[in-house]
Amino acid sequence: MINKDPQIIHHAELKKLAPAMRYDGASDFSEWQKSARARLASLMGLDKITPAADDLFAIEHEKDFDTFTEFRFTFQSEEGYFVPCTLWVPKGKDGKIPVVICLQGHSKGFHISLGRTIYPGDEKSIGGGDRDFAVQIVREGYCALAIEQRGFGECGGDEKGPGCQVPAMSAVLYGRTLIGERVFDVSRAIDVVTENFDFVDADRIACMGNSGGGTATIYASAIDERIKVSMPSCALCTYKDSIGAMKHCVCNYIPNIALDFDMGDLCGLIAPRKLIAVSGAEDKIFPHDGVAESIGVASLYYRASGAPDGYRWIEGPEGHRFYAALAWPVFHNYFD
């Protein structure tokens, strides 16, 4: 029988690829990181995004709650584009407070991270998978910075869900990517928060997210070395087993990236900083075998960086969700 399915060819080619930027173990590791980070930034189109001359930082409101204070603010990341953010600051803390950036996954918006329902079905999204990240972060004693990502919620989505398709594909037309833009916004948010809130500990910044938020966490942590602990969930997986094997949103894709990197190689840009990779044993879109292969590659990089114990893999028993009870004790061990 002749093959008339192009995906069979694509998947076969992905399986054969040996990423060109994979560390060979012979060269200086820090020099490899420098060149690999520059290459990744170029693939994502970060060299085509210019920070706004004035971030026009503006606090929209400050509200007091029982256990935390909420600051809702916006800032201009690149000229003409504003990022909505919510910062929760736990009460009863003295001195500088660490901050954990929480990036909501492919959802209706960052209100999910805040544990707030706006649209029908939000209750299930929040309660069915430990997705109320900001609630958890404050409970664990850290500042929670929730960022609305491009294509989600206030930045392009609606009650029907994310609006990634058009901005992701139009960005590709001129050498940018939506994931690159999201990473850029994370870095600019770090700039803004550390400049405008003097109680934030600029030396203790972490980033977490599930699914699409986990993907953004991996890429942001690979690029921005100010992120000391990275906790992606249901995102770290080989391209051939995940986004190259089945239908995913176009916001996951970076042209040509598989020629140079697989996701395990991105962990080499996070090392020796701490990495907590969370996955679900029954996750159908980021399958166990692809996660295990990526962790195997990551382990080689962490040994090369001189931090063989700098990463942990946590696999929950269910599917595509975060596992708070399993992840937070490890996070504390690394961050505290």
C-alpha cells in the first residue's frame, strides 16, 4: 500500500534527527551554553523584539485580603503592547520575599491561576488539576506573580478559550514566534517587579506552569538566568512523542527548532539552576516515554554542569494536570 499521509514522513524524520546543538561533552560547558542560548533566542525570534523605551508601569488597584495583598498592574513590554499582571504578597513576612511566576496553561486566562471563576467550566479547570497556582504559592509563603500570556484571556482569548492561532501564525510571517513573545514578556515582568516592588527578592525568583504554561516556563528558564528554580508541569517531552506526534495548538511550535534542540537539551540551558519536572503517568499528549527520554538527556546536562542532583522528576499517577502535594515539598527543598 502506498503512503498518502504526510505525517508518516514527518514523524519518521523527527525520529531520525540528532539535534545539532546537543552538547558533545568535549567542549567547555559554559561556552556551549552561551552559544546554545543565543541560537535558541534567535530561533524564537527574540532578536526581533525590542523592549519599550518606557514600560509605563501602572498599578490599577491594590486590595487587601485576609492572607495576602493584591496588586493589579500593567506594563508596556514592547512598544504598543501591554501585559496584565497580578501580584499577590503574603502577609506576615519580613524582609525580602521570593517570588514565583505562575504561567497558566492553554486556558481561558490567568484568572485560573488566581482561583477565580469567570466563565462556565472554570470550576472544573481549577479544581480538577491543582491549577490555582497563585493560591498555592501564597499559601507556601511566596509572592505569586500571575502574568496573562499572549493569546490567552485578556490578551486574545475569550469565554470559548485561547486565541492563539492568528497571533502565532502572523508572528511567524516576520521571523517571530508566539512562545518567544511570551518568554520576552516574562523577562520584562521580572524587570518591572524587581524595579517597582522593593520587598521582592530579586535573587530568588522561580517560575512554574502546567501544559502551555509549563512550556513557557521551560523556554523562559532556558533564556533568563534570573529564574533560579523552574517547575514545569506536563510540558517536558520529546518533540517526536508530543507536539510532533499529534495535534497541539500552534503556539507550541518554533520553526526549525528540532534541527538544533530537543526539549531535553533545553534543560542544559537551565542547569545548574534547579529544575523540577512534573508529569502525569497517564498524560496522553506528553507521554511517559517521551518524558523519560527527555529526563535522561537532562540528567547528562546536569552532570556536565557539576550539579547532578540539581533536577528532580515527579510523576503523578493521573493525566494532564499539576500535582501540588508531590511538587511543593521538593520545591521547598530546592528553593529554601
